[in-house]
Amino acid sequence: MEDEIICNCNEVYKSTIVNAIKEKGLKTVEEVGDETEAGTVCGQCQEDIQDILDELN
């Protein structure tokens, strides 16, 4: 699967988010933000982060 930037503000890639979710057992967009900084600036990617969470959990 090709890696893509999910959070443009902080340049957070999908692989970073996926790894954080798997390693830390994250369940919410907020937890992903705390761990990776994704979704913490403008919030536009929070829906994408939720989609990744739904895929993995």
C-alpha cells in the first residue's frame, strides 16, 4: 500500500498513524493527535484519521 500524507499541517503519514494505533492501542482521533500530532492544527484530516481507526479497530 502506498504511503500518503494524512495530516498536511504536521506532515504525518498514514503509516505513522497506523503504527501508533497498533502499538499503543489508540481508539480515538484525540489519542492519535496526542501521539502523532495529526489532526491537531486545522482539524481537516480528522475524518481521515477516523476512517483509519475504523479500518483497524
